Amino acid sequence: MNRMKDDTNCEATIYLNVILLVFLGLLLASPLGNATEGGGTGASITWLPLIQGSPPSKIAELRRDILKFLEPLRRKLFGDPDVVLATAYFVSISPAGASQNVFPSATSTNVDGTTACVLSPSQVSLLRQRLQNTEGVNLFAAPRVTAPEGLRATLSVSSMVQIGGTNAAYGPTLDLVHHVNGTNLHMTVIADVTEAVTNVVRATSDGPAAKSVNLRMMFQSALDARVPSGGGVAVWNKSGGKESKTYLVIVCPTIQTNLLAPPPVTKPSH
């Protein structure tokens, strides 16, 4: 009799643990759970440390494993994950162009002087028009990607250069992870711009002039932002001097709801 009670209690404990696990996973996978990550109450921009090369934390690994296990159930309850069409505009602005009031109004400033703001769809349109009509502004890359919700996507336009006999990639790169909450998105954005720089070593009595190439980081930033679909987040660095360019990155996501779902079947009319 006692053994039967022990078995019953054990089964009840297992069922309870499974229910708690499912509840936790669905909370993490639901739009509400995704929308409350990272930014703090009422915050639209949160600056992040530049740790894209760091391994994920134990909590992040646990969350990933739970979501992977519960993904079939999540799809049944909430449908297919929302897909986003994201475009990243990489812009370099000369000192003359920067003096013409080309930047939007910043709403957040990082400790390194990098500034950012969230833009509505109409503000994105006005900013792009202003950039096109300003001398000294160069839109040098505009990669785009269709990104599934919750998965990391990379937008880049890279070139190659040989350094020490090894090919090295450089150019604008942006990593993006998004979660959808209604018509808004919570995005994690990690962006950088690297350039190949040629250094000339003057000739000496010991040898002729020589050239060496290295990669230089021109812009780097990481942030969380809550952005309306069709709008965007703009982030730009502090100019390094009178002769230095300013780099501006605008990330514009648009929700493509049910893009992965099959088209509805039309019944023939009688």
C-alpha cells in the first residue's frame, strides 16, 4: 500500500514538474514574454556591451533548450513565428554634411558618446529623404534579410583584403534578433563598420619604402530597441575630430505576418 502511495506521489510530482516546465516555456515563447526582455519598464533603447563573441550564459542556454523543446506546442497555440523583412542602411557623413542638421533628434546617449533614437515610419521616410538631399552624405551599403523571429540574422556587405598572406573580411556588418509584440518589435542590434587601411613605412638607409595593411574599426555599437513595424532605430557615433566622418546606421524592420504559412485554399463557387 505504501509503495502504491509512493508511486502515486512520484507520478503527481512528475506531472506537476512537466506542467510548470510547459507554463514557463510558453511564457518565454509568447509575445508578452519576449516583449519584456532587456529594456526595462517604458524604455525604448537600452545600450548593451559589445560581447557578440562571448559564449551564451547558462540562463540563455536553458531558455534556448526550453523553447526548442516546446516549439511544436508553441506553434499550435500561437501559430507560425512572425518573419521580419529588415534593411540596414549604412551611411557615412562628412564634417560638412554633419554641420547641416542631418541627424534626427537623439533620445538616448551611450557612455562613449554614441547616440540613438527610435523612428516612426514617417520619420524614417523623412530622414532618408533628408540624407539623399544633403551634400557630404554617402549611403555605402543597404543589405536586407528576411529573418525568422528569435533567430540571429546577419546583414553585411563584405570585401576581402590580404593581411600577412591571409584573406580578411571587412565592411559593414549588423547582427539582428527580433521578437514581435503586436505591431511592434523588440530588436537586439549589434553593428560595426571596419575599413582596410594602408600604412606606408618611409624608406630608410636599411631598405625602401614599404606598405602594410590592417583593419580599423570605424564604428561599433550594440543596443536593444522597441520599434514599430515599418519604423526603425537610428544610431550614430561621435565624430573623432574635424576631419573624421560620422557613421550612421538605420535599421528598418517590417513584419511579414504568416509569410511561412501556406496560402488559403479557395473553395470553388457553385
